[in-house]
Amino acid sequence: MSDEIVLTAEERRFFWFFPPAPGGVLPPEHVQQSLLAKGLVAKGSDGRCWMTVLGDQVRLGAHPSRTEG
């Protein structure tokens, strides 16, 4: 398994809202960009974001992660 993923409290709070549901909570752009940079979400050409396999593993506790802040 690879290195531990470190999330901020804000990233962890919005992590559950991918992919965003129509009319639901839309994570702030800076959170989306940060999760994109960590490889936890991906963005399509239409601008919509969805969870990657790594993101699913972190969300389910199958990949080491911790929250700071």
C-alpha cells in the first residue's frame, strides 16, 4: 500500500459529497482542486467531479488516511 493521505478537516467534511447530487451540496472550488491534486477525485471535460478508486478506498478506510486541522 502507498503512503498515507492527509486531509484537512474541510476536505474530510466535503469528501462525502462526490459526486455532487443535483440540488445537493457543492463542495467549494478550492476543496475540489485540493482533492483533485491528491488524486482522490477526477474532473471530466464537462466540469463534473467524481470519486476515483483511490478516493473510494480512502472513504471506506481501505487506504491509510488521517485528518489534520
